[in-house]
Amino acid sequence: MSTIKKLFVALTLVLFVAGYSQAQYKPVNTNFDGPMPEVKKGSRSFIFTYTPFQSNLGSVYAGSYTSASGTNYDELSQIDLYGIGFQYYVSNNVSLGGGIQFGSTSVNGVDSTNLQAPGTDFSATTFGISLDVNYHFRSLYSVSPYLGLNLNYGNYSSTTTPLASNSTATDTKGSSFGAGVNFGFDWYFTEGISLGGRYTLGFRQWSAPEQTTGNNTLTGPDGNRIGTGIMSVLMNVHL
């Protein structure tokens, strides 16, 4: 059985057990008079994300990508990601969401071990799209915990420009596809707005990156990896 199929089977079993367990217990919010999570069929919201925590052992969220660095083709490019998306509850427990993520970085005069050397300029951009299906457990007062599945696609490009005279810039580009399991929560600190966190653990497949210097193009190997995932901070604004 393939890795992706194993992830789907595992998630299906977890959601089945969670749904059965939830049906056996009464809500814990019976006497709570604070802001209640807007977890119900027909509820919808805009989602704003910030993803500063990426792991060198792998990541699955859209926009994350392993870029070429010399001969080390599986070195993760660390770029903070910003995103916006939309979420809709198809039932009282299940939500569908989609979004886009974007990140960029640039550093001048880096990578110089010789203090007399001019170093290099580096810039990188990443862009991705993602789809999430989440199952929300019974709320704990103002907190709505959930478990779900994430699918994503990311695209990466970078340019490294040596500052020494007669040097040639190197361009790198590639893409990746990922699938993973979401673990997260939303805290409704006021009516209609929540802050939360999400950790995604799963599988990533990346294409062979292309590294071009002048007229020479070096193509790195493609590959896949199950990593420790990344952490995102989210804000939901309900309509």
C-alpha cells in the first residue's frame, strides 16, 4: 500500500472513532456563557495564516519546497509563509477549506567565509495552494479542536548572485506536492473571530529541481519524504 493511501486509511479510521466517541458524550458547554465556537453547518469564514515554523526534516504545507544548494538537493528553503483562504462547514462537524500561500526573502552580501571576499546576494520566492478537510470535535468552552487532511502544491524559485567580478548568477526552480494530517484548534476570544494553531504532519513529493548557471543547467533528483511537518498560526473571521 502506498504512503498516501496509508494516510487516507489512517485518517478515515480516526474520524470514525472520533464521530462515534462524540455521540456518546454530552457537550461540555452546558453552563458556559462566553463566546461559542461557530462550528455548525453553513458557517463560513475567511482564514488568514502565518507559517514561520518550518522543519529541516520535512514539511507539507503549500509553498514549502526543498531547493538545491550545491549538491545537497534536499535542503529545505526556510521562508516565512503568509496566506489567505476560505472555509465552509458542510455539516456540524466537517469543514472544507482552501487557500493560497506566498513567501519571499532576500539577503545581501551573504555566504562569505573570507572577510575580503564580496559574498553573494540571494533572493527566493515560494507560492502554493492547499485544500483542507477537517473534522471538529465537541468544543471545549471557547475552543474548537479538530483533526483533518491537508493536500497542497508548492512552487519555488531562487536566484544566487555572486558579487565578485565576472561571476554568473545561479537560478533554481522546482515544485512539490504534499499530503498530511492536520492537528489544530480555534479559540473564539470574541463572537465571530478566532485565533488558533495547526500542526501538519505528512508526506511530500518534490520534482527534480533545475539549477541554471549561465548556459549550464543541473537537474537534481526528485524524491519524497515523510517529515515532522510545520506549524501555522491562523485567524478565522466569520461572515
